[in-house]
Amino acid sequence: MPLQSDSILFGLLGYVMYSGHENFENESRALSYLTELVAAVMERQKAEDLSARLMVVEEQNRIANEIHDGVSQQLFSVVYALHALSRKKGQLQEQEVQKQLSLIKKTANQAAKDLRASIYRISPNKRGEQVFLAGVSSYLEDLARLNHIDVQFLPEGSEESLSPALRKALYRIIREATSNAIRHGRCGSIKVILKMTPVKVSLQVIDDGKGFMADEKKQQGGLGLVNMRSLMATFNGSFTIDSCPGSGTIITCVAPDDAESEAVQWATGGA
């Protein structure tokens, strides 16, 4: 049996049946259960690997920023001071002193150049890389390929405006929402729209599946929906579902939620 999740085919899992053994119904059920269990574990491991990578990237960015704000700025100050010193006429006219100052200035310039190159090697942000968006894009491409559906990913803005915790939450919501659209909605296409700004992030997962009665589903409180709603609540965000039978499903997440912010402003006498 194929060992796969909604987005990844890990391989095959099988068993050996000895000759003369014809009743394999129980074995088949056990094998089916094992493939689902192992695939779920392996997909979770992949998600945790991305989470760990995001943590490493954040630490790299922190180190790069510290170097940039500390040593790099100090070296710039040294170069600037030496340049100003070398331009003072009548005070440092000796040729040997001028030569020494020129050598120090050249060395400091080279050190600053090497340091800047190191910062750019360490920090993916400085190189213009967006690890979170690349991870989401890779996941959705695998999802589309394995399930033979059309998946569009439309990101706007920079992931630098998102905290590491919010990136992980959004990744989990995207995985859960797209998985539900395929498993339960039997959709043929999915559109994931992610808009990121320094003050707000919004996510929409739109599918053309069979849909459902959103109010009834909310009453039932499926584990996946509860988890997604809980994740958004952690960031003072909103989680809404717009769906009805035969018209697909739209899941919308916004953090922070404008409605809650306006309610707070009104309660405190704000405009």
C-alpha cells in the first residue's frame, strides 16, 4: 500500500503472505491502518523540520543584526575618524604619519567589507531569501502534484513582518485547511492568498469542493477547525468559514482582528 499523506508520497508499505493463506482481510485492514499512522508521523516530522529550520534562520538573522549593529558600525566609525584625521592640514604633515594612517584606513575598510560579506552569508533576509514562503510553496506544489489538483499560492508582502510563532501557526493552518479541502471537500482546485504587512496578516484558503453547512460544522467543532481557530486566537486573530453545500469553502484568518481592535477603541473612548 502507498505510504503517503495528502501532499507527500513517502514510499510503499507491504507484508509477505505465505502460500495457502487466503484470508488476508484482517492483514489488509492492519496494513491500511499502519500506512495512515506512519504517514501522519512522517508528515508531522517534516513539519517539525521546517519549524526547526525557521528557528535556525531566526537565530542567524539575530546574529547578523547584532554584528551589523555592533562591530560593523564601530568599524565604520573608525574609518570615518581616520578619514577626518588624515584631512587635517598643518597638524599631521609628516609623511610617515600620513602613510600609517592610510594603511590603517585601508585595513579597516577591508575588514568592514569582509564583515558585510559575512553578514550577508549568515542572514537569509539580507540575501533576499524568504524561507517561510519557500516552505509553504514547496508544500503546496507537492500537494497539487500528488492529488492531481490545481493549487495557486499568492503571497503579498515580506515574511520579515511575521514573528516566528505566527509563521508556524500560519503554516499549520494552511496544511490543515488544504488537507480538509481535498479529503472532505473533494475539490479540484485550491487558492491560497497570504497578505503580510507590519501591522496585519490575512490568509484565505479557497476551494471549489462540495462545501458543507458551515453553521452545523461550527456546532460539531471538528478537531481540525478547533485547532485552527485556537491558533488564530493566540494572536488575537479571527477565524471564519464561509461555505454551503455545492459552492466550495472559504477559510479566512486575520491577525490581529480589526473588529476586536475597534471594539477595544470604542470601549476606551477611541474614535
